[in-house]
Amino acid sequence: MNPSPSRSRPHFPSPMPGSPPKMVPGAGAKRTCGLVLSALALQGCSRAVHSPSIPIFGSYFPAWVLCAVGGIIIAVALRFIFVAAHIDEHLPAAPLVYLCFAISAGIGLWLIWAGQA
């Protein structure tokens, strides 16, 4: 036997011309979630507070980019020192260690730059 279409899915009566539309369950939560995600995505676009920028050859670079590059340079210098001291061959996961050095040095430079250290 084939079930009738009205029994296979719930039937929502159509609203009358003057009545407000029926709310779909969960629509308010989806809208709130969308608004919150939009607000979080756009919070860095405010002109009230600007990010620290450095003019280099007429272009403004964010300070964090220069701190990241400085962290990489410090990690490369540490690698040369570790190779000269024969420490590099004893590191268990050398790429991971040097990545951690670069991240730590970049964060340290940012803390010095921003005046938090």
C-alpha cells in the first residue's frame, strides 16, 4: 500500500493573507548565529583603532609581518649555530624544533615591538 502524501510528511497550513508568516523552527538560531559570525569576521575592519604599520619604500606593511620575518631569520641563525655546535644532529624532529624557534622569536619580537615585554 502506498501511503498518502499527507501522512508521509507534516502538513503546515498556508497563512491567511492578513496573518503573519509561520516561523520555521530553528530560523531564529540560524539568524543569530549568522549575525554573530558576521560581527566576529568584521570586527577587525574598524577605522577607530588601526594596526601598527611601518612605511617601507612607500608601502605600509603590518608590523606582525616584519616580526614573522624576523622570527624566521632568528630561527635560521639558530640553525647555523646548532649545526656549528653539532647540536642539530641530536634534535629528534629538527623541522618542528626550528618552526617552534621561529614562532617563539616572532612572538618575542612582537612583544618587544608592542611594548608588552
